[in-house]
Amino acid sequence: MSLLDRFGSGRPRAPLELVLYTRPGCHLCDEMKAVIAGALRGVEHTLAEVDVDGDPELARRHGLSIPVLAIDGRIAFKGRLTAAELLRKVSRPRSARGR
């Protein structure tokens, strides 16, 4: 069963909303972006990148924990992730993704 099959319920779904909290020169951030791009190829999603250093509150909140990936408004990953972990997370019902 493909990831697209798992999403299919016959009803249109809103695209996944991903926010990647990052900072310039972060090699882990670049790695996470590459994993996201590969894992979610063919899955409708948006990816916004937010530089934590542009906002003192975000810099305080995320500090050295970047990259941080939020899915549909909930923090899902910090530091590193694998394609399998990401696919497992996004294939869960939206209400259970932050857990």
C-alpha cells in the first residue's frame, strides 16, 4: 500500500502544512530538507522555512534544537529524521500526528 493509498478516503484532503525552523549554515537543516523532499515526493504539501534567528522568541524557544519540523502546526521532529519516520508520522490521522 502506498502513502497515497493510506491518505485516500475518497474525500479531498488539504495539503500537509510543514514548517521547518532553521538557520543559515545549518547542515542538519539541509539534510532534513532533502529527506522531506524525497519522502514526500508525490504527496501534496507546503513547506515554509523559518529562520529562528529572525525572531528572538523563536531563537529562545528552539535554540540549538534546530532543525525543528512542525506538521500541521505541531512539532513533530527535532534534529534528525528518516524518510520512514516522516512517512509513518504523516500517514497517521491528523489528530494523532503530534504524539
